[in-house]
Amino acid sequence: MKGVELFLVASAFLAFAWSLASASDPDPLQDFCVAINDTKDGVFVNGKFCKDPKLAKAEDFFYSGLNIPRNTSNPVGSTVTQVNVAQILGLNTLGISLARIDYAPYGGLNPPHTHPRASEILVVLEGTLYVGFVTSNPENRLITKVLYPGDVFVFPVGLIHFQLNIGKTNAVAFAGLSSQNPGVITIAKAVFGSNPPINPDVLTKAFQLDKNIVTSLQSRFWWDNN
């Protein structure tokens, strides 16, 4: 009986592990699945309807303009130009996307944020960046590095990370992400700029701040979001 019981336990464990593995996005079963917004005669895959493969064209896999510097005249001094499935419809089901990040000199910041659905690999083209990420609880260890042109750094999926231009000139980096739609949660904006606002009592206790400071931050970020 012990052997039978062991077999049943092992079988149950393997079945559970398989259910977890199969819960992730499946690999595509076709060459590509170009997204379309029109649901007529479409097939729904990975959150998008797909056009007939016979109607696919080069433009479905093309984007132009990442060579153009972006305006960084904003409060954080950076601009992110995303190239995901919203810009290249042919990225649907392929599990990758790209971004260009421009940083103003003297402190241009891509503020602390996370990508809930993607790891990120960053390569610096111009400038000098101080980058880092924070590991999960309970360690919350900060891992940082100063990057120069040609340097590459990886941010693991879901972890809070940032980039800061510590140079005197503009900086430019490109990022590859392991999702067609990685998502982004900017920490400060999500916490202090949520709509509707989080009860200030929650944030006062969580951040150990005076309530007036919390409400001041909320008014600033809420205004920026609306």
C-alpha cells in the first residue's frame, strides 16, 4: 500500500506542477498572428484578434522612428518610447517588445517602476546611467551599477528598477522586454496618484509620514494623472 500511496502522491504532485506550467502563455502554434482591431473573421489569441495570415504584409512587422531623439522637458527628465504590440501588430504572440529611453542631462530619471509581465535587458547607447533594482521581501537588497555606452544590464521580471542619468549630456538607452505587452507600474504615480485616491490613513501608516505630506503628494500626483 505504501508504494501505491507514494505513486498517487507523486502523480498528484506532477499533475499540479503541470497545471502551473500550462497556466503561462502557450507558445504560438503558427508562424505569426498579426493583431487586428476588427473582430470580424478574427481569431482571439493572447488578447488580440488575428488577421488571416495570407493577408499579412511587411508593415505588420515594421516600425520607424526610434532614431529620433525625444523631448525630455518634463518633471522627471526622461521619455520612454514603447514599441510593443500596440505599435507593431505582428508582435502578437511573439513574447517580445522594445523601448527607447531618452534622459535629460544632470539627473534625467526613469523613475522606480516594475514590469509585471516581463524581464528587461537594457543597453546604453549614449551617456552615463546609474541603474539598479531592489529584490523582493524580506531582503529588499539594492543592486546597482554605473553603465557607459555599450554596457548591458538586466532587470528581472516584476522587480522595482530605475535608471538615472548622472552625466552632463543627454543619455539614450534601448530596452528589450520579454513580453509583447510588458505593462508598467510607476511606483510613485501608482501609490500617490491612483484614481480614486488611496485613503491617506493607509499611506500615512505605510510610509510613516505626516498626513499633510501624504495629502500634498496625492494632490500633486493626482493632478499629473488628470
